[in-house]
Amino acid sequence: MYNTFMPKNPPPPRIHILAKPSGATCNLACSYCFFLDKELLYPNSKFRMSDEVLEAYIRQLIESHRSTEVTVAWQGGEPTLMGVDFFRKAIAYQEKYRKPGMTFENTMQTNATLLNDEWCEFLKENNYLLGVSLDGPQHLHDAHRVDKGGKGTFDKVMRGVRLLQKHGVEFNILTTVNRLNGDYPREIYQFLRDEVGTTWIQFIPVIERINPDGFNIYNVGDTVTERSVRPEQFGRFLIQVFDEWIHHDVGEMFIQTFEAAARRWMGMPSGMCVFEETCGLGLALEHNGDLYSCDHFVEPDFLLGNIQEEHMIELVASDRQVKFGLDKRDSLPQYCLDCEVRFACHGECPKNRFIETPSGEPGLNYLCAGYKGFFHRVNEPYKILSMLLRSGRPAEDVMAIVNQREAHFPQAFAKAKADDPCPCGSEMAFKHCHGWKPAAARGRHKSGKSASGPRPSVRGALLSESKS
Ligand code: SF4
Ligand code: SF4
């Protein structure tokens, strides 16, 4: 038992592990799913977490926590392939090993297509928070999120969403932003808000690097597939959703990236590893007990060990993992060190740092241009928001002030020239920001291999909390 030893480095009070009980296997075949290639890491495996690994995982997770709140997060592949009884056992092990005063948050990222009444009753009873993958309205979702026969899955996902709503199961929506749907920010946001009826959204950029071997076991190379979102496109996507949100929906809608940025403007931790200075506390557990540094680095070089051979906390607090987390800070190029929005961005995720800075230094984030634009755009509204929150006013008061301050935007946009800095404050060229027009050729998307992946669902929001 962990209580009988201490790891060499001081262990963190809390850790977040994304467990993949069915490994990379999935009932669907979304064209950009980066995890499907990971099946190659475990040839001949049945990809089902055994009872022994499950028990060891829950026990060690509890033993590893010095805080009383423990998150048990399931992801895939598709975790519902395990069947509901597997998760009943997970709850039973939580009860078996629970420390006094300990509470559990159970979360699951799912495509929602296998949900039924039995599932939803279980999820509700155990207060699960679900993250449902949905890429927007049908014409955008079905372009990439297809079943193994190549058929769109929109109807099945929506069926699952309606079941969750019928049973009162808490869920949020995870939308991956790719080169196709990246041109439809407002349509997607309005669809999720008005037709799906969600109040919680995560936007995750699709970035697929083209590997010479055609597979994606390793992240290598500096070119991306035609499905990958473009840097400015992702920034513009966030900015256009932000425009809608900051004018109409503050306090009503929760968008993870906006929440994280608001926290940074308030001087608080962002709550998203990608925007923190260092990382290393969000690991990935494979079906067989193998623990990896991060679910974005399920690669042989980042395998820390197996929890059936070494206790999880020893692996989490190992020199290797500590270095992994510190490297996020220590490998930043000078361009980032000099960047005025570094406090909010911190060079984003190391997985995406594969381009060169303007001076030729390696290690710049592929999405830099987009994030720079987004963080500059939110600067003025978030200065106002911070001031309001610090003086005890509700977050939604920001809307009236911003609406007034930005009332001149339409006239300013009408006068702006293509290469001028955008009047919205993003510092992006007007033609890439509010002056951008969709090209007729957009909508092409060819097949390729693998991509970026989802991050865990979150519950608890600065901006939502501020409402009460
Ligand atoms: S590598 Fe990226 S996704 Fe993984 S913990 Fe670090 S910042 Fe987060
Ligand atoms: S916006 Fe670009 S330069 Fe600034 S910290 Fe982020 S990646 Fe680095």
C-alpha cells in the first residue's frame, strides 16, 4: 500500500488520470480520431480492462490523493463498450477503498451512441458528468464523425443526448474544430445552445500531423493533414463565438476556453493544463495498467510503467514525469518568453509545438497565430470583467458595458482594409479576423490519419458561479 512508502519527489495532492478501459477501440470510426492508431501499441490485445487492473486503479487512485476530492475519469476509444456492469464495479471499488470524507466525481467522455435507459439510470444514480462528442449540426458533424460503414452518426448521438436529458444526466458537449466546421463558429455555437440545449461546451482543435509511416503512434513532422484546423481559423472561430457570448450569454453559457482565459485575467489557475505554465498531472491509463505521461502522449517514449508493477503515485512523482511537466515551461522559445499574452497561453500544449518562430527557433505552437489573436481580442472585455468580479459585481454585468464599448465595431469593420489590424483588438490582419470571407472551395476534406484529442470534461465554473 502507498501509505507504507513515500515517492522520491513530493507527490501532488491531486492527480487527474484519464482511464481508457477499452483502450483505443471504438464502435465508430471518426476520420480524425487519433486514438485508433494506438491499437497498434497493443497487438493481439482484446482491449478490455480486467477486474484486477480496475481494482488496482481505483485503490491506487484513492491512495494517491491527499485531497478529499477524487475525479474518476473514463475515456477511450469508447468507454461504454465495456458495458454498464464494469462501471458498477468501479463504483463498488470506490466505496470499498473510500477514505473518510472522500467524495468522487465520476466523468466519462463518450460518443453517446450506445446509451440506453439502463445506462442513463446508472449515470444519473451515480451523478456522472458526461462529455458528449458532437461537432455541430448534422452537415458538419457527419462529415467526420462516421460509423465503421462510413455513415454519419448525428442521429444516433442526438438520440443519446435526448436520453441523457430525459433522465436528467449532467453533460457537456465536446466539439472538435477542424478545417470544415472551423468556418461555422456562430452556426455551431447557436446550434449547441439553442437546439441541443447545452450550457457547457469545450472546443478542441483538430491538429493531425502527417507522419511518414502513415500512422500516428508518434507525433512527428511539421506538416498537417487537410482536415486540421488552420491556426488563424481556430483563432477566428474562438473570436466569433466569443463575440456572441460576451454580448449575450455571459453567466448563461460556459465555454471552457473562455472560462480558462477569464481565470488567467483574474490571476487564477486556468483549470486547463494546456494554458498552465507547467503540466504533468493529467496522465493516461491504458486498459492493461500502463500509465503514460499524458493522453496526448500515449507513445512508447512516454510510458512510465504499469500500475500492477509499480504504484501509481511513484510513477506520477517520478523524475521522468516531473521533468515532462517542467519541460512545458523550460522548452518555450524566446518568441513565447517575449509574448505579451504568455501569462494566458504559456505556449499551449507541447504536442502542438512543431513550427518555427519568425526568427527560425524551433518549438513554437502551431496554433500560435490563432491563440495570439484570441487572447488579444478578449483583453479589453476581460479587464472589465476582472474589475467587476473583484468589486463583487456579477459577471453578466460585463455584457452591457462591452455592448456599449463595441457598438462602433460594425462601422469600424466597414472601413477597415484587408491588411489593417482588426478593429476588434485581436491584432490579426482584418482579412483573417472579422474581415474574413468564406471561400467557395471550403468544405473539401480528404482522408488521412489521426489527430488531436479531447481533454477531460469539467464541472465548476468561475463565470457560472459568479452568477449566484
Ligand atoms: S502535454 Fe499537453 S495535454 Fe498533456 S498535460 Fe501537458 S499541456 Fe496538457
Ligand atoms: S500566443 Fe504564441 S507566442 Fe504567445 S505564448 Fe502563445 S504560442 Fe507563444
